[in-house]
Amino acid sequence: MNNIKRVGVIGGGQLAWMMAGAAKTLGIELAIQTPHPTDPAVAIAASTIFAPVDDDAATAELATRCDAIAFENEFINLEALMPLQEQGVRFRPKLEVLAPLLDKYDQRCYLRDLGIPVPEFVALEEKDEAEEHLISHFQFPVVLKARRHGYDGQGTFIIKDAETLAATWQRLGQTPVLLEEFIPFERELAVIAARSHTGEVAVYPVVETQQEEQVCRRVLVPADIDSAVTAQIEAIAHTLLNSLQAVGIFGIELFLTATGKVLVNEIAPRTHNSGHFSLDACYTSQFEQHLRAVCDLPLGNPALKCDAAIMVNLLGYEHSQNDYLSKRQQLADLPNSHVHWYGKSESRPGRKLGHVTVLLDGANKSKAQTLAQAIESIWYSRG
């Protein structure tokens, strides 16, 4: 008998907003902790606490309004939340599951120790140390990453020479950083996987993600990859979630090299942009799956209910107060298209304002690419 009927969500962006349909279907109320009244999930919440996501006093109040607490993002203070968990607050996933993942260096170490392939990496403390490691371990280009709070390419820098390394290092100031080898990947892949409290694991189709300026622009479903690569990625998902004893959904980003080698890039312990296609293309969306796991319900079927799909992010390309209604209508008029608009009042370059998913007959990559270009020509036109 499920006794979790009210779920608190720390974070009120589009990931929380997209839980609304599934929550209604499952008979679950959502309580949201988020800083701004204009955040997307405020519109769908049964209850809202306006506070920063790392405000533990606000989370203590949130806990009085719900049966379990989930996370929309990683910008939390684990140490401050630990006393709440010790007092019986139910976090899904548990704070111990998040602990090795929030810092990118800790995450790399955890994956490496599990035997999961990752790029070569090192934590840096001093600039001289960076140069020393570059000389002894790495060749340019290299990747410099902030260890905490990076998303959509923020805090990630591809460094091509020593001068750029010095300038970037200086600009980051006291920010703890990670240095790792640059992977000349052939494609970027991703997979969404969920685990229930009983140990049941559900893995979604592996997808290809296409990034521009380190922000996801398109997702092709399913990825056009060898079955052995698919099997390897599914095994990585099982190994990771079972090792963590995780409850909830996880996004796993990967590199595929020209020689067929798979390496894990990053883990997101939450719903993920690469899984948005599941809202329209799968029997169970990632958002419903996450709530099912959080609420101790059986996991749903993650399989595609169509041959293939393409998801295109609608990114801001200007500073504007605009709902882009005419463009959204043009996108909605495309055959088998589903437009999701996040209701954000302000557009700025690179900001995720919505996405469109188109369901396809037949898994044809060139057709999917052509369709993505058509969507983007409508969206990014300045007319």
C-alpha cells in the first residue's frame, strides 16, 4: 500500500513543472521549494515555499508538507540536510546516494572505482600544479571543469593552450576545479535509468545528444549504435544504480569514440534534458517514472511507443519578454509534433524556454536531422 501521496521537490524549474501531468495521473500532490514566484513549477504546485534551493530551514518546512522529498537539481547543501534525514525526513534518493555525485571529482573517483570507464582526470589545487600535471599526464586540448554547480556547459572550459589555461584559472579564482583529458568523441550519447526501492531497474532507449556550445540542442531517439554498445551502456546503468542503492531516476551522459569505446561523461541524479522525449514517445515518461520510484510504486514500461523520435530544445537567442506564440503555433502544426512551453517570462541567449518532440515512423537518422533543421529554422528565424 503506497503511503506517499505528497512529494516535495527542491527546485521549481521546468523539470519540476514537467512532473505535473504524472502527479495528477498518480494522484500525487507536489510541494515546491523554489526562489522565485515566476519559476515554472509554481503554477502547478499544491503548495510552494519561496526560498533558495540550498535553504535548509525552508526544506525543514517543506518536510512538514510532504511524505518524501525529491530533487530537481544538485545545488543543495548536503551537510545542512543530513540532520533532517536523521530526524526521519525521507529524501529520494537518500543523501548518501547523492554524496559521491555532486562534486565532479568525487563522481569521477566513484565511477573509476566501480570499474566504469571515464576520461583520465585529476583534481587541481594550484596553478603550478595544473601546469605540472599537463606536462606529465595530458596533452592540449584539455577540459577544465568547476567541481560543483555546473550545468548547460557553465563551468566547463575546453583549453587549447597554456595561456588560456592561465587566464581561465585566474578567472575562476578560488573555485575548486577538475582537469581531465579531452575525448575526441564521435558522438555523445545519453541514457535515462530508474531504480525502485525494491531494486527493480528500468532503462530507457539510449539516445544521441547533439550539443552546440556545450548546451544540448537535439536528441535523436534511439541512437543509431551497435547492439554491443547499447548492451554496454545498459550494463553501466545497472552497475551504477545498484551500487548506489539509488531510488529515483538518473541521467547518464556518455562519449562514444571512433573506435567504439564508451566513456561516462557525467551523471545527473534526477530527471534530465536527454529524457524529455519520453513525455510523448514512451509508455512511461521519465517524470512519471521518477515519481513512481519516489513513491514506492512499481516502475512503468520505459519502451518507445513509436519507431523513433527527435527532441529539439527551444533555446533563447535574444534578451526579450516574449511568449513566441506564432513560432510555437508553426511548430505545433508540424505532423506528429508536441510542443512543451515552460512558461518562462524572460528570454535570454541559451536559456531553455521549451522543447518540441516529433514522433517518427521508421528510425531514419537523416530524416530526423532534416526535421531538426526545419524546427530550428522556424525557431531561430528573426522574422
